Amino acid sequence: MYDYGMHGWAMGFFWLIPIGLFLIFAYLFKGKPSPTAKEILDRRYAKGEIDTKEYRERLKELGYTGREEDE
């Protein structure tokens, strides 16, 4: 009764183009992950915004013990 023939296939392939373009752009322009609390603290220490004592206190509050396993 309903014979779409090649029109049905063409419409299916037509929709693959915008969907594929969307997926490519979404992959290329995805945002960077948010920095962790330790990364923010490390950056502030490196910039000199906080001193060593405050850096170590805040690391301790975050649960870092200073061992390499925490890195």
C-alpha cells in the first residue's frame, strides 16, 4: 500500500549527515573536565597565593597525607 522505494532510504541517509555532524562537533568542542580541589590548591600554591603552612593544612583537610599514593 505504502511504497516509499528509494525515497525512504534517501531520507534515512539524509538524517545521518546532520546527526553525524552534531556528534563530530560535540566531540571536538567538549569542555575540559573541572579541576579537582587538589589541583586548584596546587595552582594557588604555585602562584604564591598561599604559603606552605596553609597549603599543608588544606591538603590535610582534603585527606592527602603526603604519600605518593595520594598523587
